[in-house]
Amino acid sequence: MIRKHENPLAFKAGFLSLLVHVIFLGILIFSFNWKAVQPANIAQVELWDSLPVEKPEPQPRPEPPKPEPKPEPKPEPPKPEPKPEPPKPEPVPEPKADIQVKKEPEKKPVEKPKEKPKEKPPEKKVEKKPEPEPDPLAELKKMMLEEQMEVKPRPPSPAPVAPSPTPAESAATQGQVDEFIRRISQKIRGNVNRQLCGSGKPELELEISLMPTGEVVGTPRLLKSSGLSACDDAVVRAVLQSQPLPVPTEPNLFARFRDLRLKFRPNDG
Amino acid sequence: MMNFRSIFAFLSLFLPLTGQAALTIEIVGGAAQQIPIAIVPFSQPAGAQLSSQQQTISDIIGADLRRSGLFRVLETRGVANQPHDIAEVRYPEWSAVQAQALTIGKIEALPGGRYKVSFRLLDVLRQNQLTGLEYEIAPAQLRLTAHRIADVIYEKLTGEPGVFSTRITYVTKVGKRYSLQVADADGFNPQSVVASNEPIISPSWSPDGTSLAYVSFEKKKPVVYIQSLVSGKRHVLANYKGNNSAPAWSPDGRRLAVVLTHAANSQIYVINEDGTGLKQLTSSRRIDTEPFWSPDGQSIYFTSDRGGSPQIYRVAVSGGDPQRVTFEGSYNVSPRISPDGKSMAFISRGQGGFKVALQDLATGQVQYLSDGRQDESPSFAPNGRLILYATTVRGKGTLAAVSADGRVKQRLSETSGDVREPAWGPAVK
């Protein structure tokens, strides 16, 4: 008798305690601005430009591979929220099934409240279905998920582009970001003098800060040297000579270009 | 407990969030070929217009940098800002003409007929000075000073030593007259070292740049001489029975390799600079010739047909069995090792003619550099970047140069008569 009593109580106590911890954790995470610049919608993109020298030619080429995954979301209305739901039933039942299979041997009264919070981690799209019991927790988790999804790579991407844009943000915006990335890369590449970089395969990294006019603030900071100071200098000159860099005029979009990390492999391609 | 585990799993997803915030862009390759540089004409001392052979100091500097193939020397006449002092520089006007570097300078008169030449090399984009130097010179040294300034600019921007202050030697034939000449690397100021009605071939520079070894037929047979460029005096290095040819100086300047036929076929010998201590290095029943020392002084590369066709071999200076070095093609001669010892320039028959080729000594990979049909006598510049050689244009011997990566090609201006047998002198301080 006593055991029966204690179990549900202990469970509830444990659950509530955990709930309070998670809430506090959420508050902790969200009250501090962990990120140096923006709070959300940050994508890390690597652009490979292995095309010939002539400027007009490379421009059309990177475009075909990139829009392939995108035309599907692009024609969709700006708010993707209703639309991504239809694909959801596919992944969602699977975790449910997994969870259900795992849970069956365990205590049944626990299943229902636990299932819902667990379904959310594997889901890739934002859900706006209201949750019965843990409303504030669910919303916090949703927001955390959104941020999470931004960092995960999208599987069927073509070779050059790695991590994917956030689903919450419109895919058209990501297309614009990619376009500016390509333009910046092209412009700087046109000024890089690889003859000053020896015969090896040097790599170097610079960090720059940009003004909305596309001008570089101060001088580029060398994060990783190529090992040849003439090569480092040539690349820094190439970046400075490429001013003003083509950056978006729209402030939210420009915010992503305010700080750029540039990785160079001058003797490749 | 399942809920703890799931929460922990959930929370572990937060770890990657502490990554960097900046957008990363990769830039692969580079399209620029040259560094755009502007050279503002130096100010002149009042009333004087110092020049050398109709070239001002900034003309000579510009010509040097342009000839290297690594610089695009911009026209400065259209720019309103014509600074001579750093305070006068207006950087935006120079970035407007796409200059990355700017050279300004002054020539001022000193008592006693001497001049002070000062210059500054400026970074137009970062708007700061890269270097600045002063020289006190006699008027006759104007040209050399211009070359030295070009060397400083070249080294500052490319990281490699410049070779604009070096000299080259070559043999001209005008009518029946042969003349061994030494000129500046830009071909100006040729001086005759020795002239004769009989052929002069195979000049070789001493490592300190003060002497030349060469082969002269003035005694109606090939004899090797060493002549001082300082005093003009010469002595016989090798005058054995038969042919004496192909002198090549060791890197320490104490010995030379030569080819003698006094015993049998052409074989390679090593001899002291004063003509003593003759030692035979190769012994084959074939022809071994055209020796060239490796920069570390340990091996000698040479041409031999011991394998049935002319190929290049390497033998230790201390003696031993020669090893074959070239394996592509049926005709490879005239080995010259780069100053860093990593590659070998030579003449190879292929692609419709005899061309300058470059072999990577580590990998054995060969690249054809020149495109003439009868190219010969390759010679490395002391910084290893350019290769001087003799080519034939419209039946006349001319000198040309090609960069070691094959990208820059230039032909030296033609003079009257034939020009052959070039050799690039060492860098001297």
C-alpha cells in the first residue's frame, strides 16, 4: 500500500522538480545573450568556388546546383508554417512508434505526458499545435528547437553548400544571402594574386567587419597565416581592393554580413 | 528514468550553439596576375634632370618591375596628386586608379657633385609606409641605384629577392667578330670582356661574380680561360691535348668541372681554380659533357649518351656510379640546377623542337616552358624565378626569359648580330 502511494507521488514530485529546473534553465539561456551578434537566424555557410577565372561564366554556374532544393519551398507562401506540416506525419509517426515500442515495457501511466515532449526533439519543423499540459515548457522547447534546427545540416544538399537555412526564416531570404556570399567571394577572388603564394597549397583565414556601405572597418584581422607573409599581404590587399563589398541593403539581412570570416585557398581551383 | 534521459538528450543538443557567430565565406583560387603599382616621377634637384640613357630613375624602376611580369606599372600622369613627400600623399586619388602600392621619391643635390636619392614605398589600401631608404651616390651610379630600389620594392611585395641589380653575360657575333659581353640584367651598359675572330663559348660566372670562365678558340682549339672582371687579367685553366670545354664553377668557387678529351672521349674532370689538381670524375666509353654543380656542392649533373641517347645523369663529386635523371623523351641535355636545388632546367627535344624544360627533382615531373624550336643554354636567375636562354627569331640568335612556372615570357631586345650563350650572374650585395 505504501509503495503504491509513494510511486505516483515520487513521480509527480520528480517531474515537477524537473519541470522547474528546465524552466529555470530556459530562463537562464534566454536571459543571457549567448551569441555575440544576433540572437537568432544565424547560418554558417561554406561556399566552394572551383570555377574558371572568367567572371561572367562562373556566375550562372553555381546557381543551378543551389536552387534545386529550394524551388520547392520558394514558391510556397511566405509563412512556411502551415505547409511543412504535411511532410511531418512521415517522420513523426516513426519516433512515436519508437517511443511507443520503448515505452511499452515501462510504466504506462507515464506514457502520455512524456510522449509529447519527446516527439518534439526529432521534429524538424515548427509546430504550432497547442499542448495540453506543459504549455510554457512546450513553447520554450519550441523556441530552443528552432535555434537547434538552424545548426543542423540539411541532408540532400548539393556538394558545395553545407548547413541549411532555418525553416522558420523564409527560404527566399536564404537565397539572397547565398547570392551575396557568391558575389563577395567572386569580387575578392578577382583580386587575389596567387603568384605571390608560392607553389604549395597554403590556406589562410581573415576576419573583417563591414559597414552597411560595404566598406571594411579598419584592416582585416589575420586569423590564420598562410606561412608566407607576401601571400598574407596579397590576400589582405585583395580584400581591401574589393571595397565596397556587395552587401544587402535591407538591415536584417545586412546584419548577417556585418562580421565575416573569409577562408582562402589561393592555389586551389 | 526515461524522462531524465530524454531531457538530458534534449539538453545536449544545446552544446553546438556556443559556436561562432560570423558568416564564413570560402574563396578558392585567385584571378589577379600582377600587383598594380604606381611610381611617381622623383623630384629632381633644382636645374638638373638626372637620367641615364634617356631614362629617369622612376623610368628604370618601372621598367624593371614591369619586366618581372609580377607588376602592372600604372600610368601616373593623369593623377592630380604628384607627391614627393609622405605628407603630400592623397591616398584616395591612388586607390581611385586601382593602385595597391605607391612609390614616391626625391633626388637632392649634395656638396661635391653627389646626390641624395630617397624613396618610400607606400601601401595605398592600408595607407601606411612599407619601407623607405636613402642613398648617397655619384651621378654615374644613378642606374644602379634605380635597380636597387626596384629590388627593394620587389622583395617587399613578393617576399622574394629581386634580381634587377644583377648582370648577365652572353656572346655576340657581328660579322666575323665574336665578343663576350657583360651587361646589366636589363641589357643596358654592355661591356666587352674579350673579343676575337674565333668563337667564344660556354661562359660561366664565379659564385662571387668577380670572374668568368669561358672557352675560346683563339688558339685554334678550345681552351678554358678564367678572366677577372675587376682587373681584366686572365689565366689559362685547362689547355690539355685535345678539347678543353664546358667549365662549370663549384658553389664555393674553389674548383671547376671541365670536359677534356686528352685521354679519350669527352669526359668530366674536376680541377682547382688555379689549374692544379686535375681529377677525372667520369669514365665511360661514350661522351660525358656539360657538367653543372648542385647548389650543395655534392653532385655534378651532366649530359651523357652512355645509355644510347643523350640524357642527363648525376654523379657524386667524391666519385661513384652516375645515376640517370631524365627518363622522358629521347634527347635531354644541358642540365642547370635551380638555386634552391629543387628543380632542373634543361633542353629537351619534343613538341616540334628543342625547348627549355623544367624537371622537379623530387617527383620527376617535367614541364615544358619555352616554345621556340631551337632553344638552348638555359640559365637560372639567382632568385630561381626566371630562366634566361638563347632562342632563334627569324634566323637570328636572341635572348629570352621565361618564369619558372611558365607564366611570364619575355624576349630581350634584339641587337645587331647574333646573341648566344647567356649566363645569369649571381646576386651581389
